[in-house]
Amino acid sequence: MHAVKRLLWWLLAGSAGGANRGRILEVLFPRPYNANELAGVLELDYKTVRHHLEVLENNRLITATGSGYGKVYSPSDMLEENKAYFLEIWGRIGKKQIKKNNLKGE
């Protein structure tokens, strides 16, 4: 299995918070957002969004431009080049993950 595909499986399906990370990536493909905007769009706590952004950035799936409050995030070149893997994985698990988390009250 391709390394990026394996990474995406782990971050989206194999670890806690995968549904939120998938939602963040899905929203970032059309345009960049800062953490506060993402929190509003996704109706998530700001600190939760910041945590997932850090995980995604540490795994080189997103890049940040700017600094402080104005820092905006977008998909990394690596993720853009492997977008088909994200779409494949997220298409298979995305709605299931979100539904499962809604039932748990997360």
C-alpha cells in the first residue's frame, strides 16, 4: 500500500478524532481557512480544531501560511498529489464515522 494512503487510513479510520480530521481536510480542499473559521464552519470547539490541525500539519497533510490568529491552512502539496486516496478513503468511511460520532454525542 502506498505510504500516503496508509497514513490517511491511520489518521482517518484508525485513530480517535479521524472523523473530525476528515471533515477538516474536506473543507480545506476548496479554499484555505484559519482555525476560527474552521471551528465555525464545522461547528467544533476551537481547541479541538487546533488539535486536529496540529496533527495534520505534523503529518505533512496540511500547510500553514501566516502566523498567529491569521494563520491559514490548506492541503499540502503531498496531499494534493494524493487527493484520490483521500477521496477514496473518505468516501468509504466519512459518513459512517460522522454518524457514529453523532450517535455517541461527540
